[in-house]
Amino acid sequence: MSSRTSTRTPSPRAVRWTTGLIACGMGLVTAFGLVAGLMKLLAIGWTAFLVMMAGAEMGRRAETHVVGTVARRLRRLAWAYGLSSGAMITSAALFLVPNAVSHDVSFGGLGIALGIVGGFAIHTGLSPQASEGEAASIPVVWVLSMHSLGAGLVIGAVYATMPALGAVLGLAIVSHKGPAGYAAARRLRRRGASVLLLLAPAAAVCIAAVPVGLIDPPTSDAFHAVVFGAATGLFLHVAIDFLPRCGWGSELSRAARVRPDSQSGPTARRVGNVRHHAVWSTLAGSMLVVGAWALL
């Protein structure tokens, strides 16, 4: 690992401190939420936390136990990212976008645009001039964390008018938090970073929602639309970033260790041969969410 890569990867001590702070934060907001009777917010926050970390653990195990030939590993990686990104994009379109524009159509659309552009800016700004084989993993954690914080702020602010907990709300959380945790964990493991970094975006919904629910600030629909729209745009940026692209410099080519001077070699051809797996896996991930939504 080069020195430039190591400077972008938090040290084990930093990860331990972050984990401890997040644990304290979750404990405090849970205690205040229980005292204030904000059971719905706690249920949503803890569900988001547990689902994302369950997905992260599945991703960690899948990436740790990668075996088989290069072609087989590439197919598995294409299906892993394809299923995850397809499910994330579709769940965002089905559940997050309607919530953003329901407050105000124009401001919600503006927030989504700001979120996508902001996600790109964060991703690019935190990984400048990454060389071949060096792809930053930390920007994914930042973008997911800000998505969760924005969503938590709006959820806490509109707590009184939120619908009752039910299967649709559960599907909305599971279908985008679980795949996001899975895909992000695999990318973190591939970069040698700790999966515990995903505790930040997993806990952010609860940590942001409960204090806002306690204060109940008077905010406008336009403000809610922009904030939740931005959170939705950030998530869409991450979902699109996880699409299993097969060109040189993509996640798959880095997994196969394809170098710029060997794009026509046998390993590069193996990357090209998984293109149809990338397409079908993305469609399958999308259809899984659509099918679950239709059944509910």
C-alpha cells in the first residue's frame, strides 16, 4: 500500500475512537427518545442501523471469502454490485424521490440535483488523482453519512405527520439500506479499510432524527423538500457509482488487476466477458424491489 493510499485510510485507533463515539451517541439519543416517547423515530432509526450493518457484515464476509478463478470471481463481483445498485436505484426511485417531491415538487427536484452534484464533488474532492489500483473508499462513507443525516433531519422534523409503521416503510428502509451496506462493505474491504466505518452512516438517521424530534422546529415544506431531496440525490449518486461497469479503470478491471498496457490481454477479455452478467444482475436487483413493492 502506498503512502498516499494510507493517508486516506483511517488508522485502527481512529476507527476505535469513531466506533466509541457512535456507540455513545446512539445510547444517548435512544435514552432521550425513550423518555420523550419518540418510539416511531427510534424504531425507524434502529431499523436503518441494524439493516445497514447486517448488509455490511454480509458484504464483509463475501469479500473475505472470495475464491475461484479470475473469471468466476469477476462474475460474482458483477452480480454483487449489480444486484445492490439495481435495488438501490429502484428503491430510491420508488420510496425516496416521492417523499422528497411530496413536500414541494420544484424544491424537491432542486434538492435531488444538488445531492447528485454534491455527491460527485465530495467523491472527486476526497480522492484526487487516484492512480491505477488506488480508488478512495472513504468518500463513500462520507456521502452515505450525509445522506443519512439529511434523511434523519427531515424524518425528525415531520415526525408528527409520518405514516404509521408498516410493511411499506420497512421495505423502503431494507431495500436501500441493506444493499448500500453490502456494496459499501465490499468496497471498503477491497481497499483495506475497516467495515466499522459504516457505523457512521448506519447510525446517522437515528442520531439526527431524535434531537430534531425533541425540538420540533418550525420549518417549511420547501426546506424539507430541499434537505430530503439532497439526501436522496446523495444516495442516488452512491447507487449509480456502484453500477458494475466493465471498462478499464472500473471496479471490475481493478479486481482483475488489468493494467493500462494490457487492455487486450486475456484478463482484460475476461472483464469484457462479464458485461452481460453486469446488465442482468442490475435488472434483477431492480426487479426484486419492484416485485416486493407490488406484493405489498
